[in-house]
Amino acid sequence: MGLALTQKLLGQGHCLCIFDLPQADFSPLETWGVEIIKGNLLDFSTLRRAAGDRETIYHLAALIPPVSERDRALTFQVNVEGTENLLRAIQGHSPQPHLIFASSVCVYGDTTKERPPLGVDHRLRGSDFYSETKIRGEEAIRRRMERYTLLRISGIAIPAFMDPPEVWQFQPEQRIEMICLADLVTALAEALRTDKARGKILNLAGGKQWQMQGRDFVAAFCRALDLSPEKQKFQSFPGWFDWYDTVESQRILRYQETSFLDFEKQLRKAAEEARS
């Protein structure tokens, strides 16, 4: 997500500073002429230097599942304390930058027994370590920032030749609505450009053409990559996926450009190119 967003913003003429872990692969960025600062969210002095005098800051860093579920203390340290460190680093600057936070639809918890679509006014309920940290991060940002946009992002669908997960993080009959990576990047870039996104909490998902059951998505994935759907494994309990109300986010950000049929074609093309 970060690399794709970097390409998008550079193409729009923005000057960028990238802050990432020292072990990250910076080779593409070094040829693009961007400023690079290596560190982590718990390294306050380096973080403060990275956050200094920026007009807009994208906060995309987090431990995510399944890694986030192995150690609650570490996940809270990185995702919650790291976010609070970033807010501390920003506080001394005037005017404050616009902070765009990559939150997640996981903040709604298990909604399989509720009526879709889910709006941003739905109650928040952590169902795992990761969702608990996203709720805490949102709360801290709303409490301490003047200019922010909170984007609750659904599962990201990437049209690339790849192995399926060992276990799909939803049930076969569960409602899911993912978002194509290209559309997500469009939304992220547009959140910087338009003042209408400021002070907003927005769901980001693919739209009605992406609303289906888990087995439908997996079947399409298997068709495109010539895999056996019978060999796919699903969770025995509901994941935090559903169908979402994206009317406002689409009105403001205009990002839902890829239909699910288009995505399936892109996935099949990626598989054919990889095999050839």
C-alpha cells in the first residue's frame, strides 16, 4: 500500500518523505528522488525529525494479522504507543499537519448477525488485538488532532499472482466487501487533495459490485489462478468483514473505479503473465 501510494503521489507532483523500518526495501524509492528516514514508531527522536514541518502525514504503519495476534503487548506497543508517539511529535508544529490514518473496518467487530450496510456511526467493538489497537488509535487522533481523516479500510484485494492464505479470514457464507488496491490508493491520494475529507471518518470498500459471500470471492480467486476451490480453508468463526455504507466516501473521494469483474480479469492476466 505504501509503495503504491508513493508512486501515485509522486506522479501528482508531490514532494515526499518516507519513514519506514531500516530493514525495508528502499531500492525503488532511492531512484525516485524521495527523502528517506529510517526508524520506527518507538524511536521518538527520529520520528520527530520525520514528522517535522509536513503539510500532510499518512500514518500507515501497524502490526497486522496474523502477526498482531501473537503478542498483545507488542501489538499495543507498536500500534497504540507508536501512534501516540507520532501525535506527540506533531503537537509542537503550527499549523498542525493533516493526519490521514489508515484505520480498519475491524473496529466494528463481528457483525454477521446485523443488518448491512454498516455505517461509520456503528458501535465499535474490538474482537482481536489488532481491532482493539485501531479503536485506541482513532480515539487518540480524534482527541488530540485538529486536522485528520480516519479511513476505515476493508480487506485489500491485490491483482497479483500469489499463493492463497493458509486460511481465509472469513467464513464461506459470510458477507464480505473488499477493495482493490488501485482504488484504495486513489482514495488515499484524494483524501490529501480535497478539504471535504478533513474531520471525516469514512468507510473504504469496493461498492455494491464487490458485495458477495466469502465463498464467491474465493471461487473467483481460484478460477483466475487455476486453483482448486475444494482445497481452500476458511475460518471456523466469523471474521470482521461485512458490507459497508460507502456513499459518503465515494461522494468525497471518487475512488470506486474497479468493478469486481475488472479485478478478476486483472488477476487472471497477472497469473498468465507469471506463468509465461
